[in-house]
Amino acid sequence: MDRRAGVTDVTNIPIRPATDADGDAIAALIAAAFSEYEGCVFDRAAEFPELDAIASHFSARGGTIWVAEADDSVIGSMALAPAKDEDAPAGGLEIFKVYVAQAARRRGVARALFDTALDAARAAGAPEIRLWTDTRFADAHRFYERCGFTREGPARECHDLSATWEYLYRLPLGAAGHPQG
């Protein structure tokens, strides 16, 4: 066991669809991630009410949220649902709720979650995957770029408690559902 990571075997990270009961564990991931950045405010009731029924929330949107587990604990999350942005292509999908416990980072957890989402996007025949990410999350930006995403356009203001600005990242998929480029 790698005690620093709290992950026993990163070559075979268990990924499963989340249930509504995983909302508290996902909330803990988000709160911990936000605590790493000055000015990031985690207010579950005001800005994250979907965590009370997280799987149902994404199911109602036509999507899925997955969690990664180690030692019976949720150590990561990622969701995929139809994109709602006006400029998103028909059938385009969006990634949400990408969080990995700090002790489990750089161990392949985010990549395993992304590969799960990418497989689902391919199966759906999605023309692209997109996501919005806080401008402060530089490590996440590097991860998305390693996965083939490119940042596009100016940052948008979210008008939330954290005074968030977000970048758009896009990953066009080819006809066979493979990243283009």
C-alpha cells in the first residue's frame, strides 16, 4: 500500500456509478479541493444542492456520475451529461464534478475516471466533450491538456460566492468517437 496516497492499487482503480448516498463523500472532496485555494467558498446548501441526490440529478440530465474508491472510501468523482451551452454541438457532452482527494492525486485516479467518461462519450457517439474549470485550478488545466483538451475563448464569470471565473476546455471527437487532433 502506498501510504502517502491512501490508494492500494492504482493500476486497477475501482470506478462505479455513484448513488445518491455518495453525495456527502463527493461534498467532502469538493470542500477539501476548495480549501486549497484562497477565496474558494464551499456552501453546499447555496451552490451545490444537487449533492443531496447527486446520482438522480445527473440521471435526470441524461448523464451519469462516477466515483473512484480505495479502501471503501470515495477518492474521486467525475460526471458526464449533455452540454447545455448554446454553442455546444448537438449531442455534445460536458464533464462536471471532477475532484480527486489530495492524497490520491497523480496516481491515475483522474485518468481512470476520464477514461470511463470518454468510453461513455464514444458509446453515445458524441461529437465533443467540453468542460468549464475555475481559472485558479492550474493543475487541473494541465491534466485536461494531457487528455487532449484545448482551452478556448475568454474566461466567463460565474457570479458565485467564490467570485469564480472559468475557462472552457473542448475535446472534439471523431466519427468513431476518438479524440481529433
